[in-house]
Amino acid sequence: MAPIPSPPTRHHVVGGGAGISVAARLRRVGVTGIALIEPSDTHWYQPLWTLVGGGQALRRATRRPEASIVPDGVHWIRQAARAVDPDLRTITLADGRRLGYDLLVMAPGLQLGWNGVPGLAEAIGHDRATSNYTPEYAPRTWDPIRGMRSGTAVFTHPATPLKCGGAPQTIAYLAADHWRKQKVLDRIRIVLAIPDPALSKVPARSEVLEKVAARYGTEVRPHSEMTAIDGDAREPTVTDHTTGTKETLAYGLLHAVPPQSAPDWVKAGPLAAPAGPRGFIAADKHTLRHPRHPEVFALGDVANRPTSKTGAAVRKQAPVLLAEFDYDLRPTPSFPLIDTFKERRDMWLFKRYGLPPLYWHGMLTGRL
């Protein structure tokens, strides 16, 4: 193995929006010697992909060159991380180099498990099977939605934690609202498979979402997920995990969300939480510090915290929800004077036009 070089920095941040944000915050308070390990040339604002798939935004509005958002004074290492040795305090890069660190902030995000559902990897992106979870497929979602006049539309949610937790429902409501306006909703069967017993873990929010789903005639399948798909036949299998019942559906549109987990190199490493197969990094839910390695912090989706990875259920036109809760599922709204348990046009406008600038110019620059 290559020797450990004298690193250009003594603090390291590994990837993602959370990583850039913390690097920017550290720079704003005068911290020097920060490195960002990130292989991508493009940075994506992923929460807007749902609106891209719903015909409400363009993909180009969701991306920036990575070089344009790396904070001044931060050394950008354009490599992927492949391993961490917290005892030696080293990071191994994809090219075999090892870097030393004093403090490490882990923010590599989640990986999409397209192979986690038999047939999904082969079906996705073809013949009206799509997903808003990649920049490649999100723009392709809108065409089958706007072209659909009858038939069955299936929307799935995996039985794993996932980023943008409201997105699997959001696109179902966006599509349904479009079909309502086109006066074809009564000819389209909408099936929404969710792994939980209700549309939200928060009862008050679930009641609101149930009314939204019922208004569009959505057939909600609780305790269920897609467990296989025959892409050539356009037939997914939806399994009810409480009864074991398997239902095969023929679709004219499938929006599939793949199972998600920590990256493989994180799952196989010593920082992963001991319980659970998804490999999220162990982290104190209040400090985000690793319980065994206090010089390591986990941020963003990869941290093993008792929350969804992000998410709000958003729908076009007047109906929009912006739901924020603490670890005990008590409402903690950023806008306490606004009732976010009601469908609101202004919250859709905030989602579409307010949040992206806050992300690009506030969060990623360390101001928020």
C-alpha cells in the first residue's frame, strides 16, 4: 500500500452537500487546513428532481459545477474515498493513496440499490418505468405522465430509509393533479405502495395525506413494497408484508424508488453502526459524533439517526405540505406562524423558487 503522505490539510470532509456546508461554515469562522474529498464534477440539488419529474422545473436548474461551490481556502481532492481506518486516522482513496486526518467529517450520502429488487435494474429507464431519484431518469418521468390517458400508474416506496422521504408520494400527487386537470383522472387507476402502516409516522400529517390520496382515488397499499418486476411485461409484484400476499399489476406508468443504504465501503468499514444491514455510520443524535471515535462526525443521509433522511410531501397547485419534526415527532416548523398541515400554494412556491437559492447561496456557503 502507498505510504501515508504528509497531507496538505489536517481536517477532512468527505463529500456531499452536508460536507460542503460544514467546510464553508468552518472557513467562515477562520478554520484552515480543510480538505474536501469529492470525485464529482457536478453538484446536484436533488430535492428539485421531484418537480423536474412532475413537469414543474428543468433539470438544468438543479445542477452547478462542483468547482463553483467548493469554498475558498478548501483543498478539493477529486477522488472517491474507499476506506477509513479510524485507529490510524487515515482515509484510503480510489487511487490507493492514503491521507491522514485529525478530524474527519463523513458525508458521503446514500447509494441507490437498483439491484435490490429483482428486475428493477433492467426495467428502469425503459418502457414507462422511471424514477426521480437520478438526474438521468427524472426528466423522463414527465413524458409518460403527460401522455397517459388511461390505465394503471404504480408508485413505489422501498422498505428502507431513503433520501427525500416524501418524494415517492409527492410524484404520485403531482401526477394525479395533472390528470385531474386534463380530465382523465377517472380513467386512471393509481396504486401507491408504502412500507409503513400509514402515509406518515406523524398521525396529524397522515390524516391530511389520507384526504389527499382519497381525493385522487389513490389505492394505498400499506405494509407493502415492490419485490420484483418484469419490465418486458410491465408487471411489478407488490408484496404485503403483513399477510404475505403478492399482487401482480400491469402498468402504463411505474415510478419506482430503489432500496437505499450507505455506500458499500462505509457498510464494510469500522464506522458503521453495529445494528441493521444498511451500514449507516454510528452517530450521537444530538452531536453527530461517533460513539467510539470522537474525532469522527457523520453528517447528512449517511448518519444513523432516528429520522427520515429528508422529506416533505409536496404537490402542485394549492396543495403543499412542509413538514418538520423533532426526534419525538413533535412539530418544529421553521415558520411557526404558518400552518404547514394545510395544503398551501405559497409552500409550493417556496419549494420551487425559495429553497433552491437558500441551498445554493445560503447552506452551501455556510451562511445558513
